[in-house]
Amino acid sequence: EILNDTTTLNALRNTLILAVTSSVIATLIGTAAAVGIDRMKSKYLRSATMSVTNIPMMNPDIVTGISMMLLFVFVGTLLNIKDTLGFGTWLIAHVTFNLPYVILNVLPKLKQTDSHLEEAAQDLGCTPVMAFFKATLPSIMPAVTTGMIMSFTLSLDDFIISYFVTGPNFQTLPLR
């Protein structure tokens, strides 16, 4: 019966699209953020950045959901947009609460990685960007993959935040 219910199948499709898209975006941004945090010189700035990064994890989901809903409605009112809540707001909300999990998976692996690895790649002729992609990224790839899987799972399962940032035209399986 579930396979014949088009509304449920559409909700499943929406859930998978949202989970894959948000986890890929959160992984890209989170990995870049983790590299940036790892390379910060000031320990006070690093500590402050990590504190701000952990806010979405420490906040109860209902507080995050209501806050994001109010933010999206406020911005929509300022920009005179009638349908403010929908796939875009869901994507922003899911990326926001997935980012800390990616960062907290990648950051310890970056700390384990030999700091001279990129220097050695640059000595062998790589540019700094090439050195990152050829030396550092392969060594942290298990953590990046773990962060992506974790954010996919969290996005797939989320109900509370999705409930508050949903619009009338998009429904996921947990909401269905």
C-alpha cells in the first residue's frame, strides 16, 4: 500500500533530495571551515569560532526551528516575498545544523595529519591549492566521508526543525 501511495513516495523523494543536497553542501562548507579553523593562528579566535560553531548542536531543536522560522519570515517580509518557506529554507536550515557535525569530524583528523605533508608537496612542485588536494585531502578523506554520512543521517531523520521551516509545497517523509 505504501508503494501505491504517491504522496508518501513523493515525500520520500523529497527527503532523499534534501538529505543528499544538504549533506553535500554541509560537507563542502564544513571541510573548508575545519581547514580554516585548523590554520588559525590566534587561539582566542579559534576558541571563539569553535564556540559559535557548536551553538547549533547545543541548542534544542525546537529553539533552532522557531528561530530559523522567524528569521526566514522576517527576511521574506523585508524582501516582500509571499512564499518564504519552502525547499530553500529547508536546505539552509539543514545545512546550518549539519555543519558542526562535519567540522567536528574533520578537525581532529586535520590535527592528526602531519603538518609537513603540504610543505613536502609544495617542495615537489605543487601549488598550495594542489598540495591541499593531492596531500592533505586524501589523508582527511575518511573524516570527510564520516561527516557527510553523519549529516546525511541527521538530515534524513530531522522532524522538529523541518516542521518549523516547511512550506505548503514541500513535504518530507518524517513530516508525512
